[in-house]
Amino acid sequence: FSDPTDVASNLRGVTDANGERTVSGRLAARWEPTEWLDGTATYYYQKSEIDGRQGSSWRNTLQTGKYELAKRVEEPNEITNQLLALELTADLGFAELTSATGYSRFDDNGQRDQTDLLISLEYSYELFPTFTSFTHEKGRENTFNQEVRLVSTTDSRFNWIVGAFYNNSDVTSYSQEYTPGYADYVGFDRPDDLEYYSQFYSSLEEAALFGEVGFDITDRWTVTVGGRYYEYDLESFSDVDFPLFDSGPNYLQPVGISDMEDSLKSDFAAGSPNGTERTS
């Protein structure tokens, strides 16, 4: 690093590698067919194209500029969020009934520089003079939730609330880790340079019942008693392979995240096949 010629011939600089472009939008429609019924449907959309992470290598070994980050590869990421919500309110005379329904989808597609992590593990990767590692990762999260609540509206010293809540969330993701040139360097039969592969699926389900009762003892003193009963169930399924030591399978065949989601759900329902892990 003390020789400017060596630095110029071996290092490449990228300007504004931490840029970000985000597009977002919102569409809402209100429906009021009667005086006692009111509904609003809303759709939200946001897409972010991220060039790379924020960071600085000013105080580490390379001693770069304050606003420079030492990485071997760029780390772009694309994130998409979508949300569909429906809220209905009905005036029943003695109480107001509210229903809130939501469905959201989160998609993530990007890569990370994994070089420093693998070198720090001391698995002999550091012996390869031009060792570099990066990942390709995709993920999707689907979430559905529903809440219904009934709130008293009568003119009384008593007031009360009862309701129910439900939430279900499924997460699917995979990570592919590459080490360009390393397989050939050590004599492994892995022309695609895929060194690590992992996939993950989890299912979260929540349900709750809640309520409270209040009583106005005086104009300035109110007593409220409430309670909540809930159930929470989280199950996850994960699978890991080290294809660097195995000429198959072909992990690089095109597989959409939707197809992988269906496949992982089938494996998940089957229990713990082939030594994979299932926890709850």
C-alpha cells in the first residue's frame, strides 16, 4: 500500500457506491354506503434500489479516507414493500365495531462482500492470493393480520372494549456464497465457485382475545380492569450445504422465490428430512 503504482494497478474505486433511489406511492379509496357504515381501502408501494452499505475504513488497517469503505465487491440490494389495508367501521348504536385487515409482502434481492468474514475464520482461504467472496441472497416475507374490536358508545358510567387479533407471517430466504477461482486453486470440481448454500423457512402464528371494563366512580375517578389471552407459535426450518466439496447438485438452476417457498413449505410439513432442523 506504500507504492502508489501497486495501489493503482490492484485497487478500483467506485464513486457514490452507497447511493439509494426510492420510489413510493399510496392509493386510497373510501366507501360510505350508509350513515352507520364507513370503509377505507389503502394500497402502499415502495421500491428501493440501494447501491451499497454505509461505512468507513478510515480507522482500520487500510486507513482510507473518512468517507471511503474498503470492499472487494459492490453490495447492491433491491427491496420492495407492498401493503394492502382495509378498515371498516360500523355504528351499531350501543357500540362501534371496527375491523382492520392487512396483507403485506416484503421482497429482498441483493449481495454482500463476504471476504473478510471468511478470512477471519482461518479455514486457509487466506492462502489464496486473490481470495474474494460474495453472496447472492433473496428473501420474501408474507404477513396477514386481522383485528376486530367492539367499543361501547352509550352514555353510561360503564364503558367496555372487547376484541380479537390474529397474525400470520411466513418468511422464505436463501443465500448463495461464492469464492471465485478458489475451487480451481485447491483442485475441487466446482466450476460455478459456489462455496456455501443455505435456505430458511419460518411460520409465525399469533392469536389473541382481549377486553376491558371501566367504571366512573366519580367525575374524576375511573377504575379500569382488563385482560388479554394470547397464543404464539413459531416454527422454523433451515437447511445448509457446502457444495465446494461436492460437484452436485446444481444450485444455480433458475428457481424463483415463489417456487422455493412452495418447496420449503413441503419440506417443512414433512418434519425434519435428511437431518435438517425444525424448531418450535
